Amino acid sequence: MRRFPRNDARTRAVAATLAAAALLVALVVGRPRGVLAVALALLALLCATVAGVSVVAARQGDDREPVTPEPPRQPGSGPYRGDADTLETLADPEAVRALRERYRRLDGLSDR
């Protein structure tokens, strides 16, 4: 038998909300000055952010679909689609410039 509930998103959301509320009460009632006020405000902001993210995670739950991995990309499917013969010309800067210009015209991605 467990004494504490499972550490799920709802538990984290409740704990972070209570911590943020306690920090805000300490800021309002205690009126600290200087670095302590800034530290308490930053901690309250952090707790509120954790609470918000935990609420969203609790709403999503386990009903999410499993993510299917992407198939591996085919060689030559990159932006310039070069093959082995093209790679041999990469030593010449003019050939590389001409290759890029040709594929920009084909893709309609001209920067001019």
C-alpha cells in the first residue's frame, strides 16, 4: 500500500499550484524587499509555469497516438539532390555555383 499518490501530472499540478499560491501569499503579506522579493517572485513564476505545463499534460493523458518514426531519407533527397558524379565536381567552385543555380531555378527558390 502506497502512502503517497502516484507522481503523475495531476499531482505535480496540485503541488506546483499550492507552492505558487504560498509564494504569492508570502510576497503579499510579508512584503519582502530587495533580492528576497525578486527570488520569491521568480520561484512563484516557476511554480506557476510548472503547474500550467502539468495541467496540459494531465489533459492530454494517455490517449495520445503513438508517434511513428519517419522512414529514412533517400540519398539525394536533400536540397541539392546530388549523386556520385555530382560529388566529383564539388572541387570546382564554379561547378558548385552552377549546380545550386540550376536547382534553385527548378525549385522556384530564386533569391533574385
